[in-house]
Amino acid sequence: MSGYAAVFSARFRMLLQYRAAALAGFGTQLFWGLIRVMIFEAFFASSSHAQPMRLDETITYIWLGQALFALLPFRTDPDVSQMIRTGSVAYELVRPVDLYGFWYARAVADRVAPTVLRAIPMMIVAWLFLGLRPPASWECGVAWGIATVGAVLMSGAITALMTISLLWTMAGDGIARLMPTIVLFFSGMLVPLVFLPASFQPIVDALPFRDIIDVPFRIYMGHLPPSQWPALLAQEGIWLAVLIGLGRWFLSRSMRRLVVQGG
């Protein structure tokens, strides 16, 4: 495990150098967060029906989403993608480590480092000025932390699976265009999932994407009762095991048919 921890640490420290990009991302997410808050304020003001989430809860949900936006598995590992395109991925195959573990450690670091750089200032500003509420209780805060760790691991597993798929497609243009739409919608980043029609709820509940955004945020707010937490965290753990197992199987199959072209 020390080898993979070293890979994570090296990748994490390298990504922490992109402070200008993090500052630009903070400004962009602050802007879009304000727009989304105004949209939901107008929605609540224009509707006389009882909503499944209060306005103050929705505002908290929005700012948590803006703070943790970089956690979403939008894209593949750019360095590994380049190696697959040029053929230098062959060097990855001779490393004295498990290849999936190596790429997975990189994928988790790719999600954590940008999130840390953006989340801390975003949450401070949102807490002080923009209506972000603290956790509903200390129990909610602890459960949210556990669920968020699971979300990080799951996001890394999805990222690794996307990267492995390039061994079959090389260019990866399809997955790069498809995944952001799927992840944004089914995670709850665009609209909190409780606002979706009842007919959609069984679908979004069965998919793993809600465990990255929707479940941790609703635990944070106390919107999900403690009686549901064990089942939700168990589902998150099961999906994580499935995604890691699928990634390992997919990589093993890919190695059997890999043909290295180029330099």
C-alpha cells in the first residue's frame, strides 16, 4: 500500500501547484452558484405548492455542489490518455506495481487536489455571506464526512474506468462528451434529485452517481434521517466494490488485446 500512497501523494502535490486554475475555478463556480441560487429563489417565489426541500436547504445544497464541483468524474486521466495515444503506455505495463492500483491512486488524487483548492475558500465565503448552513448536527457532520470519503473513492473508480476504456477506443471523444452530461444530471449537481418526478426516483436511486453528490449533501443537511444512513452507506460501498471490480476486469481484458502503435 505504501507504493500507491506514494503515487497518490506525488500526484496530489503536483496538482496543488495549479493555484491560478483553482482561483479561476473558484470565480467561475461562485458566479454560477449565484445564478443557480437566483433561479431557485424565483422558483420558490412563484410556486405555492409544498416542495420536497426548503429554500434554505436548496441554497445549502447548491453551495456544497459548487464547493465540491471538481470532485465529479468528468474526464479521463490526461497523462495516461496521452500515453495510450502515443504508444508509451507500454512503459506502464512494466512497472513493478498493480496497474489498476497505480491508475486508481492517480485518479483519486486528480479528484482530491482540485477539490481541496476550491472547496475551502468556497465554503468559507458561502458560510459567511451566501447562506450556506453548517451541518444539521454533529452526527450529520460525521456521516457526511464518511459519505464524502466514499464519494471520493467512487469518483476515482469511475475516472479509472473511463481511462481504461481508452485502451479500446484510443481517442476517447465519445466518453469525454457523454460522461459530463450523465454525471451532472444523475448526481444531482444540476437539480437536487428530490425535485425530479416520482417516476425518475427509482432510476436515480439505483445508480451510483447520487452517492457522489446527492446523498452526502442531504445527509449534511439532515434531510435524510439517520435510520436511512446505514443502508445508503452500504449501497455506496457495494457500488464502489462493483466499480473497482469492473475496472479490474475491464483492464485485464484490455491487456489481452492491447496492440501498441507508434514510438
